[in-house]
Amino acid sequence: MRLLITGGSGFFGSRIGEAYQGICPGHDEMDIIDRESVEEAFEKIKPDIVVHCAAASDVGWCGRNPEESWKMNVEGTENIARACGKRGVKLISCSSDQVYFGNGQKEAHKETEELFPANEYGRQKLEAERRSFLYCKDSIILRLSWMYDTEKRMEKEHGNFMLAFMEAVKEGKAMSYPVHDYRGITDVRLAVDNLEKVFELPAGIYNYGSENNYSSYETVYRLLEKSGLQHGQLSKNEEAFAADPRNIRMDMGKLREHGIEFPDTLNRLAEVFIQSFFL
Ligand SMILES: NC(=O)c1ccc[n+]([C@@H]2O[C@H](COP(=O)([O-])OP(=O)(O)OC[C@H]3O[C@@H](n4cnc5c(N)ncnc54)[C@H](OP(=O)(O)O)[C@@H]3O)[C@@H](O)[C@H]2O)c1
């Protein structure tokens, strides 16, 4: 099986590349915005499966740079889907829980809901999903939650929840987390391990990650408690999302039906933190 990973120098793609010995052309070897460059790379690599991780993944940056990020997230995904579709290559495309922000649903989100993303990044990811299916009907779309690891692989790698938490605990820094924010947070190593089963999934959209019923503030409060630490450095951020509470937590029922399981957010966070911080 020849596995091609786009965005192989990024947070998720680099870990997938290493775990599955995938082929990871650099940005300069395959620019996803440039259709010809994508076609040339596909002709050379002749992949059987593509995991598409290349993207503009910073939500704030996408909002500030809507045109540039649209090219990367939407047109880039279209180019990859066209290349896969015409060759019968299986496409696994990374989407995001942010597509759910804004549809007013208070429960954990399911894949079948109608969506009205409230930010530019969410809108781009939803349109990228649509174009994946339009040009490659065998696409598997993974709606990923916020992912973390205990280590940074490369200097330029973006930060993550666990690294920020570990640093705050170590240095006794103040931490403030929103009370009006509900989302899953997932150990990237499990997301990578479970991909083996994703390769066998039928085409479709799947929520992919750990479930979480607690707000971000409650999650951190309970994480400190489970780890035997005091709450003194933690405060509530009551302002963020106060006007429009954010619920992007996802229901993993469909994924479970297909035999793929993640532990819940809090238990896994506590396990990973205790193992890497104290032991
Ligand atoms: N990390 C998370 O918590 C998270 C959560 C939900 C969804 N996701 C989604 O999961 C996917 C992977 O996220 P990530 O965190 O691994 O992203 P990331 O660390 O920001 O990596 C993005 C990758 O895309 C590459 N890239 C950017 N523009 C490109 C272009 N024009 N042509 C080719 N490559 C290009 C970058 O290469 P250069 O650095 O060389 O430009 C980098 O390797 C994305 O679709 C993201 O939206 C991530």
C-alpha cells in the first residue's frame, strides 16, 4: 500500500508519516494550491491511499486572511480530491469540529446535522468536505477535535493543550479557561493509531476523537483534581463565548458502530499527564 500524506511536516501529518512509513512530499515538492504540481506528484508517487492533512489550520489566521486560507483549505482540498477521484485513489481528508460551531445544537453533535459554521475556518472546512465528495466520491472525511501531544517534534510546530497545561503547572503560572466552551480534546497518538481502522471504513463523514461533556474550565478543574493538584492557579474565563456559547463537542456513536473507540477526554488527559509529568 503506497500511502501519501499531504501536510507531512505538520502536527498530525508528521506523526502519521512516521507511524505508517508514508510518503510525505514537502510543500515545495507538492503545493496543494497548484493543480499541476499536485498532478505531477501523483504521477510520480502513484499512491493507493492519501491522507490529506495540509491546510491552514489556525482558526484566527483564517479569519484574518480569508482569501489566502480559502485557497489552501478549499481549493487545495479540491485539487487533492480531483487527483484522487480520477485515479480511484482512496482519500482520507481532515476536517474539523469547527464545522459544528453555530448551528445552535446543545447536545453532542452528530454527522447528520444541518450546519451553519460561525467562523471562516469552519465555513472553509465544510466547503472542503463538499468538494472532497464532489470530486472523489470515495472520500472518508474525519471531523477532528483539538489534538494534543506531550512533546513538540519540530520547532515550528504549533502549540497544543497538553504542552500549555504542563508548562503552566510546572511554572505555577495562572491558567484561565472558558466556561462557555464545550469541546472534545484528543490524544494525537490515539488518532494516529486508529487510522489503521479508518483505512477500512466505507466512504462518508465521521466524527473522530474523544467525547467530552465538560466545559473547558470544568475539564481543567477535574484534570487538576484527578492529578492530585490544587486549583489555585486556575480561574474561570466568563467572557469568552458568553454572547454565543460554543458547543463543538461531538458524538462518536457512528465511529463506535464501525469499531473505532477513543477514551473520553478527561480520563485520557489525566492518564497522559500523570504518566508524562510525574513518572
Ligand atoms: N491539530 C489539531 O488540533 C486539529 C484539530 C482539528 C482539525 N485539524 C485539521 O487536521 C489537519 C492537520 O492539522 P495540523 O494541526 O497537522 O496542521 P499544521 O500543523 O498546521 O500543518 C499544516 C501542514 O500543511 C502544509 N501546507 C500548508 N500549505 C500548503 C500548501 N500550499 N501545499 C502543501 N502543503 C501545505 C504545511 O507545510 P509547511 O509548514 O511546509 O507550509 C504543514 O505541513 C488540518 O486539516 C487541520 O485543519 C487539526
